[in-house]
Amino acid sequence: MKKVNYNVRTTIADTVSDTLVRFYKEAAAKTDGAIAKDANLAAILAEVEKLSADITTAIKADKISTSLEDADTKRDELIRSLFTLLLGYAAIPLADKKAAAEKLLAVTEKYKGITSEAYARESSLIESMLEDFAAPALADSIKALDGVADLLAALRTAQDDFNAANDSATAALTAKGESAYALKKLLLAAINEKLVPYVTAMSAIQPEYADFAAKADVEISKANASVGKKAKATTSDTATE
């Protein structure tokens, strides 16, 4: 039975471990089979399954963190667009538009540099700014300038989306524990140094183990092949630069 290449991507290591656990459970479901009665193999696969679950959580947390960054970028872009639009209206030679823009720009003066603030601080300032713009005294000015109301509505939605992403990120990071990369090392060690040697040895005396090993070899070979493809793609990309 082959070992998993330690250079496989973290997501692929996670997939391989999930597949090995599934193969084991299918084999163990045969109540009269040797694998079903093997306490040593059960302990090894329990460790693999636990590490696989942990790495899945860690990968999910990493993805959610990226989503949070995207949500923050979206609201920053809307704030910049709003400020730029108001400055544009204030520069045109139309008295009514200019007056409305200057009235609204007086609000933005309090929020210069808002997009450079930390997540929590920026969220607080956005809520405050949206509340300021919602003042009845500014309703006519907002109505007089095309696009301003739309940007404010879009910012409200973007802030709500950021809040949702932030809540998800907090929950995921709390459950994450070790990094996905660190967990990959532990996971592959459990597979390569415990599972592979044990199943290989048992395959010599029990056909049932040989069947499990054959199925596992197919999945491990596919995972190991991905390392070569990654290297080839990198070489190809470099050659075309």
C-alpha cells in the first residue's frame, strides 16, 4: 500500500483521508469480516477521521476569512464611490446640486480615513455614518443628487453582509484550533506511518485487507499524481513568462 506524498495540497490530503475512512466503514459494515473485528485498525482510522474533521474545519475557516476580506473590500469600494460622487457634485456649476452636495459632504468630513480602520472600528463608523445620512434634514439633499440614495442603500446591504461574514468567521476561527497546514502533517503521518504499514502487513494474511489496500492505493495514487501535475503547471507557467 502506497504512502501519500507529503507535498499534496491540504485540500487533497483532506479528500484522501475522507475516502479512506469511507472505505474502512464500508468494509467494517460486513459484520463477519476481519476488519470489523480489528480494534487496532479501528483506533488508527478513528485518529485519521478526527484529524480529517479538524482539517476540514480549518480549511473552512480559511475560506471564511477570505470571504470576510472580500466583504470588507466591497463596503470600502462603496464608501469611496459615495465620497467621490459627492465631491463631483460639489464641483459642478449648478447651485442646487452644489449646495446639496456640500451639505452631505459636511457629514463625510467626520468619516475621513474610515476605510483604513480595523474591521470592528470601521463597522461602528459605518453604522454611525448611515445614521447621520438618514437624518430627515438631509432627505431633500440626497433626493436631489442622482445615485447617492442608491449608494447608501448598497452600503447598508454591504455592511449587513459584512456583519454576517464576520459572525461566521468568528465562529469558524473559534473552532479552528491548529492551522490546516499543521494538521495536514499530523494527518499524513497517521496515514503513512500507522495505517499504511499496518494494512500492508495484514494484507499478506487476510484477503479482506488486500481489497481495502487496493482501493486505498487507487485514491492515494490519484492524490500523488496531483503533485506532479502541479509541478508541471508551475514549470509551464514560468516558461511562458
